[in-house]
Amino acid sequence: MIKLTEKSEIIKVMADLLRQGATLTQLSCPACSSPLFKQNKDIWCVKCQKKVIIVKEGDPEPEEAKAPMFSGLEKTLMTKIQNIEKQLAEENDPEKITKLGDTLSSLLENLEKIRSMKK
């Protein structure tokens, strides 16, 4: 991802988007208040360099808005669970096994919460 720090660079990118067929919307970015552009059915903030999802009041939040928020965390938790599982298989000390079991239980609870929130 390119870091756009100067206004002139951002304006150049906005102009390039318009030349490529993107349209300037009447909406502004909720994070930085820059104008939003629509390109290929997606709405983008040039300054933040992020896709913006528009949800009408009363409508349920679309899946694509929920997924990115939790997918990284879910992946991290799965990695930690696998690491704890390997440690448990090799450990013989009852106290360490208990601590690893508690940690594993906590990780699994958090994973379950995340998955239920994604539904």
C-alpha cells in the first residue's frame, strides 16, 4: 500500500481515478472526510486507501463488512491454538499442562465468540 501524505499526491491520485472512469460521489469518508470515489461498484477513500461500505439505517450489516474485522483475529487465534496443542503434546509437568489447558480453553472461548459474531 502506498502512503499518501501530501495533498498534492492525493489530488493527483483523485484525478487519475477520474481519468480511469471512476466517479466522484457526494459522500465523504467517515474516517477522514475526504470525498469518496465509486469505481467498479466499489466505493473508495483515496486518502485512507480503503474500501467504504455504505449501509442504510435499519439494514443489516453486510457480511463483507464483518468478515475483514474478524478474519485476522480468527486466524491468529487458530495459530495460537495450534501452538498450545503442540506444547501440550510434549509437556509432562502437571502444572504447566494445567496452565496450557486454561489458556487453550480461553482461546477456544474467544474463537467461538468471534465465530458467533460473524453469523
